[in-house]
Amino acid sequence: MRETKRTMMWYEFYQDANIEEHLENMAFNGWRLEKIGFLWRYRRAEPARVRYSVTYFSESSEFNPSPTENEETLREYCAAAGWDFVAAWHQMLIFSTSREDAPPIETEGAVKLEAIHRAMKKNFLPSGFVILALFGFNLAMQLRLAGRNLPSFLSDGVQLGAALMMLLLVFHFVSILCSYFLWYRDAKRSVEQGGPCPKRRSRFARARQTFLLAAAVSVVLFMYIPAAVRVGRGTLETLLFLLCGYGFMGVVIQLVRGWLKRRGVSAWTNRIVSIGLAFVLGAGIMGGSVFYTLRIHKNVQSGGAETEVYATRYGTERELRRDPLPLKIEDLQPIEELPWSYELTEHWSPLALLREGWQVEYEGLESLDYEIFDVKTDLLYRACLRDYLKTEELGGQCRLEYSAADEEQWGANAAYRLSIDGEEMDTWLLCRNRRIVKITFDWTPTPAQMALTGEKLLAGA
Amino acid sequence: MAREKFQTLTEQMFYILLSLREELCGADVMARVAELTGGRVMIGPGTLYNLLESFLNAEMIVETAAEGRRRSYRITTAGEQALLTEANRMETLLADYRRHGTGGGRA
């Protein structure tokens, strides 16, 4: 029979009422809290009705080698009132008692509120705001990328997955900070009117945490991993490397912090060493992921398809690929016997698929360039078409815009032709159902070539 | 700021100051207040700790002895003044109550 048990604590740091109830239920079921860390450790004991009290003390810290004088004094007062110290976690102190007559640890609302808010300002609130700012900045960068090129963003499962993860984390931190400040506002109002400091209890805490965890796991399983596998093994390795790397970093920092605490190193030294270590390891992990990202690009270019290296007359080496392109120049017109490269790159997400085809010969640089974009919903299709059609100003000098063209020639539902400063180019957008094809020719295609292009690139749309 | 904070005293503040008219160790204040009030007023250890810190900062009490972590306190003149002000305030309340008659409230 197991003597100890470790569980995740589902409640937030500031939800004292939920934590007290949870611990009392555990004690009633024969498990007494013994230690708090990443997991909360319980020891088997006789089932009993035990009262728990969660309080917050601003001087307490995970970095203190031992409780400060003032914390010891508070613990002594608690002991005198019949409360036994159980465990500490950051600024949270947990006490328990079996005595019915022990007074509550906090008996005056205003004093309790002030003590809690002081403790929250020490760690929970600043770290919450810093993390929110970091994740928020990351999310803003991701959304900026989406604003620049929506189809590319929507069809990159790795990037979309990362953006969704950031969104979940931002939601999480916004909700816990808002929840705290709403509670603080109500509590302040209550104590100003001579009332009690209300306990912080959230009936939805577990549901919210479960939802967030399930959403994060779903993003990883159904978006991140399949997309990473499609891009190439390098991407999946990067993901695993990042997960393992940050997990390793967390464990190392915990171990070093614990070791320094045991050696009696001061809280400030311990804090500086831990933060320095986090920076060094974090930079190492980022460096490693960049290294892997470079490998990804190499893998994507090689793609595992049949390739050969070709030396051009300019003295450079080019990789010639033989990817299966849905449309080749030779389908449209005869081509010279030159070293052609056929390159097809796929970007996938559960929302969209983007296939980029490129046929090129590196001597005269003749080429055929197109992308086939399929999106899952009408709403996203309309947003992406707007993105394709948006007028652009290049360097404030050239004006790129699309105007409607004859769609029947292509067998499409709609067609648009690009013009630069009013001059028509050989770049078209072809739309059918929820597919958008963007194609650039090196020549102006004939009606027969247009029909064949539409037949090949719009097939299955 | 501290004076503004203690312009009126809560019941628990009042009895902590009252109990410190004799030198007491912090932990003994809880028992002394319970004794003074016949168990009517109970002070929790967290509240006691925070109020003693606030009274010290406001110089309403002073530390008189420290043996290890066992620190003793006693009320100061400022603390006595706060007690007196609070007592006068309560007397005014009581006088007002009596002047306007007792038992005359509407049901």
C-alpha cells in the first residue's frame, strides 16, 4: 500500500478557499499534505476532520535558505493559537489544526486583505504581468505575421499551433489576473464597510484548467505534430528538443535552487544565480532550436525526393529536384533540354493547405511559379481572398493591384490579373470554390494554355 | 498615514493596545485579550502579527525585550492617546444613544 501520493494542484496560487477545502477533503480521505512543490505530496494518515488555513506572508520566498525571523514569529503565534505549520510555497503558508477552538488565523478583514495584497505584490502580480507581457508580445508578433500573409499563416500548422498556444496562455494569465483584481475590488469594498475579507473561491477553476490543458494537448496532437511531420523530421525534432529543453531547464533550476538553499546561500544570491541560469539555459535552448530550424529548411529543400546537384555556368551549385508538380511548363509548351528543377513545397494545418510549385532552369532563369491554396471554411476563404487581392505599394513607388479578368478562359469561378502601376503582368489569381491559385508565367499564356492551367490546378477544388 | 489608518480603532486593535498596558510577549497577547473580554474577542495569530507590526511602525507600541524570537511589547504615549480617543468616541456614541432615548426605535 502506498504511503505517499503526489498530485497536481489545480487551483491557482491565490484561491485560498479552494485549497483549504481540497486539503480538508484529502485529510478526511486519509491523506495529509506533507510538502509542496511542482507536485503536492501527501502522506497516508488516519482519516480525520482537520481544519486547514492558507495564509500569505510577503517575506516568504522560495529562495530563502530558511524562514525569516518574522516568518518564524508568525509561525510561533500560530502555534500558540493551536495551528501547526504544514508547508510553505512562495508567499503561501499552510497551517492545520484538529482543535475545534482554534481561532481563525485571520480575524480582521481589512488586516487580512492588506497582508494578502502585500504578498501578491511581491511575486504573483509582478511575475503574472511579466509573463503576460512576454506571451502577449509573442502573440502580437504572430498576429502581425498573419496580417502580412494570412494564407501562409493559416496553412503553417507549426506557426498556427504556436500562435494558438500563445493565445491560450494569454487567456490563462488574463483570466487569473482579472479574477484576482475583481476579487480585490470586492474585498476592498467589503472591508471598507466593516465586512469580512471574502475567501477566494472559484467554482470554475478546475473546469478552466481542464479546458486549457485539453486545448493545449489538442493543439499539440492535432495541429503541431501532424504539421511538423508533414514539413519534415527536423520540425518534430525541434518541437521535442524545445519541450525536453525547457523541461530540463525547469528541473535544473529547481535542483540548483534547492541545493543553494540547503547550503544556506542568501536569498538574493540564490535568486541571481537562478535567473542567470535561466538566461543561459534559455539562450542555449533557443540557439539549439535555431540550429534545428536551419536543418528544417535544409530538409524541406531536400524534401527526401530525388535530387541532383548541378553546377551552373556562373560557378554556383544548385540542387535540382524532381518533385511531382501538378503543372509543368512542358504541359503547356515545348521546352529546351536544360537542367530543370521541379520543386513542390507543402504547408499544412487543419485549416488550410498551401502547395507551392516552382519549375526553374538556372541558366536562363526561365520559370513557372504558382501556389495552390485550399482553405476549409468560407469565412477564411473570403478573408484570404481579400488578403491576396489587397493593393500593395512597394517602397512607395510601385502600386500592385489586381483587377477582375475573364474567368471562363481558366474554367474558374473568378479570375484576377495583376498590374503594376497600371501595366498588366502575367500573374493571375484563379478561384474555384474554396481554392485560390496564384500563378506567374514568364510569358503571356494563350487561351488554350489558360484552359489547361485551370484544368490542372483547379482540379478537385 | 499611520495616524490616519488608526483614526478609529477596531475592537481587536483596541484590545491589543489595552492588553499592552502591561508588558507582554506577542504570543501572549491573544490569551490576554481572550481573558480581558471573557472569550468574547478572539484574535487570530495572523491578524495579531500584522497589527503588532503596524502599531510598531506607527510608534503606538514599543518593543521592550527580545529573547531570541520572543519579543515583548508595551503601549506608548501615542498608543494611550489612540485608546483615549477611541474611548471618547465610544462614550460620545453611548451618550448620543442615551440622549435620544432607548427602546424608541420602530419595529
